[in-house]
Amino acid sequence: MSNLIRYIIQEDPEKQMKKNDLDYTKYSTSWAPIQKQSQEDKYKGYKFSSKNLLENSFNSLTSNKSSQSKDEGSFMGGISNIFNNIKSDEKSSSNTSLPQSIAKTATEESSKIGNVLSPKSIGNDAASYKIAQNNKENMVNDANIPSSKFSDKELTERMLPVIKKMEKPLDYIYIDTTWNKTTGAGANVDDWNTFNKVNWEINGRSATEEEKRATFDYFDKITSKGKQHIDEKGNIIKNNNKAKSYADHSSFRLSQGEIDTMLRNHITEDIKYLQKEFPDFASYPPELQNVLLDIKFNTGNVSQENWPKLRKAISEKNLFGKEGILKNVHRKDVGEDRNLWTEQQIRNIKSW
């Protein structure tokens, strides 16, 4: 009965529906600017790149709490005003109320915004952020991250330009101080098989095997004769002729690419030697690896017999002592610039 009476006295249903639509528009319109402002405040000052995501999170963590409270208060104050208006409108309208769907939506959105204003912490303090920052992308730049394992390729790339500069590769055949046929950056081509594998060129074209054989035999006569010169102690007398004196003995030449290939092969074999001679070579400081490779390349070995003091200093990890590595890396038969480079390499070692 009461329902019937209420139906009779209420306004026209079509008119009531229009009023409800106007109410919805009113509240949704007043809600939109605050929701938009909330999104703008949320992202204000953020740097939109994957590189700075963690930085944004950290800035949120360490922002001034009073400022946050102020922003939160002003925003929640706006929410409060909306609901006060809703309640006021409800009181002023005895026959209708705010649709439940609108109130429910407003409550859900308020909860979401509250979560945004209270982000979850990634740690207790700034230190926890520093740990989180060490992700895969940033590990390379972190000074506290251990260096990668030894790589002979990296050592080769480090030292190839250095050795090339010091050795000053020659593109022709010459005879070294010990009467060996040599070319490029000190590459020994004294035996026929090695000599034959080299891509020798004559006026820009590849030499034939017959031409290689004839040239090899020519130089072999010179080296064989030189090795017959023995001193009173039975040692072969060194060849004192300069390398450039052999430039016109043959038309054989090397391309720059062939010089680099032979140099790389030389370095590769020297590294293999060092790894056998020094079982812990991979753990040595890079600077010491550089020096040992240069000595091996230049002198032919770093044996216990020829380098006893250096070997002892290395085994004791004695860098700068009276009998340390620095005091025992000098070579007699190299230029002063090479010895100075060697010294500087050892001085650059910070720890071991």
C-alpha cells in the first residue's frame, strides 16, 4: 500500500530519469578535474625512460613527508568536498538520492588514489635503493662488481697496437740478429713450411710456390752461412746488419692485412706459452699480463733460467720491493721507450 502511495505522489518517472542524468553529469564533471590533477601530480617530475625507473621510485621514497601530507590533504580534501556536496544534495532532495553505482565508483577510485599516495618501499633506507640499482643494465658501470674472467682475445686486442707500434713491422724479408729469416713484426719464417704458408705478394699479385721456393733458398744460403760463425765459447756470432739492409734483396712484400694476421697468430701462440709457464696467469693484473706478453714476444721466453728474479718476484706478488717486479722487468736489447712503457705498466697496478 505504501509503495502505491509513494508512486502516486512522486514526480513524473520520465522527469525523474532526466534529473538523475543531470546529477550523474554534475558529479562526474566535478570528479574529472580532480582525477586528472591526481594523474598529473603522480607523474610530475618523473623521467620517462627505462634507465630512470628506479630513480623515480627512489625519489618517491625519499620525498619530503610533509609535502606528501600536504598534497594528500589537499586532494583528499577535494574528495571530502565532493562527498559533502553529495550528502547535502541528498538532504535537499527528499524524493531521490545519488545512484549507488556513482557512489561505488567514487569509493573505488578514492582507494586507488590512496595507494598511489602511499607507495610500497623497496627497502628501509637509501642503501636498499643502491642495491636494487645494480641490475643487469648497470652492473658494467659498478666499480664494486668484479671484472670478468680472463680473455685471451681481450689481451690480444689490448696489446696488438702496442706491439705493432714498438716492433714497427716490416713488409719485406730480413735476417734477425740470430740469423733467422724474419718478416712483419718479428715473425720467424726460417723453415720452409712456415715460409710457404705466407701470402707473399710481388707487385700486388700473389707469389707462386716456385717463386717462394727460389726466394727461400736465396735467404737460406745467407742464414746458413751466418750460423757457422761461432765464437770461442761456441755461441753463434750475432748478425749486426740492420733489417733495412735486406729490403732490396727480394721483391717479396706483405700486405697490411697479412702483417696483422701474422702478428695475431704470433700473440696467440705467446699467450698459450704464458698460460703454461704461469698456471695462475689468468688471475694476474692486466698490466702484468701486458708486460709478460711483451717480454715473451720480444725475447722469445720468460723462463726460470733467463728470468729468475722476475719469476721469484711474481711468485711472491712483490710489486715494488727491493727485489720486486718493477726492479726486474728491464731488458738490455730494447729501446728506452719500451722499458719506460714496461715500468709504467707495473706502476699502474693498484692491487693484487
